Amino acid sequence: MNKKRIAVVGAGIGGMTTAVALSQKGMDVTIFEQAPTLSEVGAGLTITPNATKGLMYLNLGKEIEKIGMAHEHQGVRHYKTGEMIVPLHRGKKMLEQYGAYQFQLHRADIHDVLIKELKKNSPDSIFVNHQLCGIEETSESVELKFTNNKKYEFDFVIGADGNKSTVRNIIIGDDDPEFAGYVAWRGLVATKDLSEGDFDECGSSAFISPGRVFTRYLVRNGDIYNYVGFLTTDEWAEEGWSIPSKVETVLNVFSDYNQQVKNIIAATPPDRCYKWGIFTRKPINKWSSEKVTLLGDAAHPVVPFMGQGATMAIEDAVVIGRIIDDSSSPSEIINRYESARVERAHFIMEHSKKAGERFTGANPDKYTKEDHMNEEELGLFNYDPGSVIV
């Protein structure tokens, strides 16, 4: 498929990584984004070793190391006392055991790295202000139609347009995403606004309690705490990353947590506190039509309890880039891609859901290492999208 015309719909982390992977292999790639500018939300992101290896395959390892923090000490803590329940030693251990670090970083920083890399090979490949409204497949090509009345033809199309994917709706037409039973709040807090007691030996911690979990980790060389607080609820919530909320609301939800957590929440700038409802979909075995397929959350939305959302999109991107480079037809691409990715995606969707249930359903006084069953015990970090047989 070298030199064939490939379109990517959606310029988030998954879409940009896909475009980079294709452009590095000499593909004629075009990426469409419905927003008026290329930007990412102000939020932190975890890149586990399986994704780091994918970025290393794309020769971006040094760039990710510059912007990421590989926290040596992490762990699960008691919500009220802050006492360590399950210590996790990562940092150099990840490099020694899996051949790559686990990084925590600012989402916008990795997005910028991907944009710069794409522009090196395909400087005119990014189209913003393009909201997809139609797809028409023929025996020869795929035509994409946009609300600005523009039309373009391609040989193959990849939908990386998130959980509320227009591409998925057109080619599969299944039900809308379902509320997963969690409302979350997120914020970025300047560490200079905190006191000495608001830090400990762990760069990354999750504080668990029945019905809630609060995670926080340092990014940007320790200048910022990224946090996300989750609440289990039966009440329907609006989907979206950037729904304004009040700091007082978050403080109320976590009012019985330890002082470190409450101080971090209280330091959130009033106009930088957001909430979102967590939505997901049932796993499906078929992600594609004849010349169009899905990637990342558009194919397999993952609840965010194992740090595998963006990681899975990066894995998808590297794998499909390799497959397209080594395939002779759209049908071959789709067969190999789905064979390589569907089973793993279903496994991670299932265990991410179970991780959320463990975190929010457990009695922290009785929670143990055996209860934790994290990504390492599941073997997720061994995967290398740049070398796995596809």
C-alpha cells in the first residue's frame, strides 16, 4: 500500500500517532480535525511501557523522555490516613524489566511532539475545521464529506475520532456510548501553591475508598500536580472532558479524605476545575467496513483505571502503520489489523472495568497486593507494538 492515499479522521493522540506512523513509512497521509485549532485538553496522561515502546519504534523515545516523568515510587493509599497500602516500584524497574519507562506527562506536551514530527515528513497534511458528515465507499476509493461542503477521495480511511465517533456511527451504526457509572473531576495544580506537607515520596498515588478513588501525579518536572477524582453514581452524567465545575463541589465529594488530597483540590484555579461522565461501549469484534476501520476509543473505549486509554491508541497506531506498509489491499489490512488487536482490546476493556470496581468497591482497611491485580500482573507491559507479530 506504499504511496496510497490514507485519511485519518481525528487529530488527538491516537490520530496523530497514526499519521506519524504512516508518514514515516512514506504514505500520502491526510489528517482531519473538526476543531478550529490543533489542541489538547489540559490534563495529565500515563504512558505505560507498552506504549513507550511504540513511541520508541517511531524514534520519539528521547522526545518523550524530555517531557515525561518516570516516577520511581508509586502506590495505592488509604483515603483517610494516607497510609501506603500497596507500594509500587517503577521508574528504572520498568526499563530493566520491560525495556521502556512508564511516563506521566501533560497531554498537550505529547500532542505537540507528535504534531512537530508529522510536519517534518508531511507538512501540509493537517486539515482543521473539518467536521465529517458522510462516507461513501466504492470499489475504487472512499469519499469523505464534510460539513464545510468539502469532499476528498482516499484509498483507505482510519477513524480515530473518539468515543462519540462519527466514523463508527456511519460504518457500524451501533448504539450510542453508555454511562459507565462514574463521574470524574480533574484539575491541574501548580505545586508552588502547595505546602511541604502536600508532597511525599510517591510521585504518583491513588487514594481508595468505598465508592471513590482520587489519583494524583506530578508532571512537567514536578511543577504541576495532575489529579482526577472518581465517584460511583447511578445518576446520568454529561459526557465531555471540559464541563466546568466548582472546586467546592469536589471538596465536598472528598471531604473525608486526608489533608493532602483536600489541599490539592483546594488549590485548583476556579476556572480550571472540570468534570466529565465516563462513558463506554460494549466490545465488538468487527471494527471495519471494506475500506474504513477504527482506532483508539472509536474502536474500544476504555474506562480510565489502568492508564491504558491513550496507550491502546498508540499501540493501534503503530500496529496499523506496520500492517498498511506491508499489505497489498484494504481487505488484507483489515483482516490483519483486527486479528492483531481485537482480542487484546477486549481483554484490556474488561480488566480496566474490573480495576475500577476494585478501587471503588474495596474496603481500604482490607485491600492487599493480592487484590490489586494491576497491569504488571496481567502482563500488559510485555507487549511491543513495534515488534509483535502482525
